[in-house]
Amino acid sequence: MIELLYPADKERICIHTQVIKDFIYHNGAGHHYNNREREDVYSWLREYYDGRYTGNYKNNPDELNLTRSQTVSFAWRSSVPCKLVISPCHDFSTTCLDYPASPECCEIVYKGEYDGVFHAEADQLFSDTDYYWKIVAEDGSEESVPRSFVTFGGYPRFIFAEGTANFRDLGGLATYDGKRTRQGCVYRCAALDSEIESNYDLTERGTRVLRDIVKLRCELDIRREAFGVKKSSVLGDSVKYLQIIGRGYDYFFLPEEKEGRRRLVEALADENNYPICFHCAGGADRTGTLALFILALLGVPRSLIELDYNITTLTVVDKRKLGTWSDYDNFLVGYEGGDITEYVKGSAEKYYLEQCGGDADTLNRLRNNLLEDVTL
């Protein structure tokens, strides 16, 4: 007989660890200040974790990873070998799922048996999603009564891809008009290997997570130093390797970068590339600037765009703080009041159409693919 211990049926489970929650809520960290030094804002983080995390897996594989999501723990008793089955469908089918924005797959790690109790953990789960789980005997002789749980936490949904860092979903962000960015389509991250000036190297486990669980279809490398030098994705031939140069900060907006900006938006608007990840070396500056532009086009509020930029602090020694110099201000020219997010969305749209050579069809495709209605 199989006896389920935890989680309890219909339990709500946060996918954020305490340090992620602290970053979002502690003393305003993760939000914008004009007149405070960023080291002062993040003094609590330095006091708690200084010297224990470096953002450099290549040279320090045992470092503390502050961007690991909170796993969901399971326990059960059984007299026969069993496996854990998790699904977003109450009948445990996969027919209700729309690829690629599908919460179907997760990483299950079996932790062993202690005093007759079996333990497992599930990672890479979608946020704000209902899941169903059961325990099934490996020989198929019996299975438990199903239970359910719901994840919550919203943005950020971090992915633990061992060997790289700062790998997170751009989904789960609320927009000013009541929609939400769709999970499971577009990810931002640091480099996946050290072939071109990087401190990262995916391990076998990290490769398996991105290839078999996240199911990446495309790696978008925006590094100038990799262009024409690196030829393929470390994830293998099943993942398309796309190179489009992206610049950071004000360099992103230079006239000579016009074609690159247009092509970057086109790549991220193309559902045939999903799930796609884009990255530079550390996933901070060039990657952060591109993410800012995409989120502005999608109508994400300024405070959440700043959070997306700033939370990179958890993976690099240098603290990130979106200041008054920020690229966001490129879209504030002429602002005279009113809904600032709506204004920026319109300004970013105008910039894309007039200064990037973009077209309305691509912009609509980006929004249709990456925005969804919020269901309560």
C-alpha cells in the first residue's frame, strides 16, 4: 500500500527561496533609487552572502547559487519501488498542453529512503500553476490516490541549469493593461559554455535540464566576440544556434545597430524558435539591455523592468542597479505626465518601427506570442 505524506492536497507552495524573496522585498532592494549608492541598498546581501557566491562556476563549481528556485518536496511510504508522476492535467494526460508554453516537464530528483519514508524533489516548475501528482509502483501493480498542489510566486521563475547562471524565464510579469508575459517561451541567461570568454560551463545535468526539460529549440548568442567564431550550441544539433550582435546600454541605441535591433526582435517574436534563450557572457549588461527593450515593447511596468535588471545581482559580484542613466530613459523623451508605462510602451513601439526598421506585423506577433490573459 502507498501512503502519501506530503505535500498536503491542494497545498500552495512558493517557488522562491528566502534570498529571492528578501531581494524583492527587503529594504526596497530590487527597486529604483536615484540618490542612494547601490552598495548601500544591497548591504544586507553583502553581509549575508559575501564571499560565498561568485557567479563563476568554471573556477568555483561548489559556489552558492542564489538563483536556484525553491524545489517542491515529496514524501511517501511504500513497500515496493515507486516513481513520482507530476502533471498539470488532472487526468495526467498531455493533451491539454500547448507547446512550447507548457508546464508539462519538470526535473524530479529522488533523495532516497529514510526509516521507511521515500523522498523526492521537483524543480523547474512553472509559477502560479496547478499541478497534480501521484506515486506509482514501478511494476505497475498499484498507484496512490492523486493529490494536487499549486505553485505561486510570479516572477522571477529561475531555472537551475547547473554550470551556468542567471537563467530565468521572462514570463510571469504583469503588464500595465492587465495581461501577463507568457512562461516557457523566452529565457535570458549567462553563456552556456566557456568556449568564448566565459566563466560558465554547463554540466551534464545542466545540459539535460535545458535540452530535455526546458526543451530549448534555439540559443540566441548576442556576443560580438562570438560572431563568426562559435559555430554551434553546446546543447547539440537539435538546438538551433543563432548569432545576432547585441550591444549594451546606450550602444544598443546607436544608429549603426539599427539592423541588429530589428533582427533581435524578429528572432524573439518567432514562435518557431520557442523556447529560446538569449545571452551575452554574464547575462547582465547586453542581455539586460535587450530584455529591457523587449519588456518595454510588451508594456511591462517600469518597476518590474527594473526588477528584472537588478536581480542579476544574485549571480554576479558587481551589484546591478538601474540608475538615472538607464536605457529606459530613451523612451521617456517628451514625457509630460500620465500613465508612464503606457507612454513608454508607445514610445518603444515608435522607436522599433522608426529607428529599427521594424514592422507592425512582427510587433503584433511578439505581443500575441508572449502575452496572455490572467485567469483567476
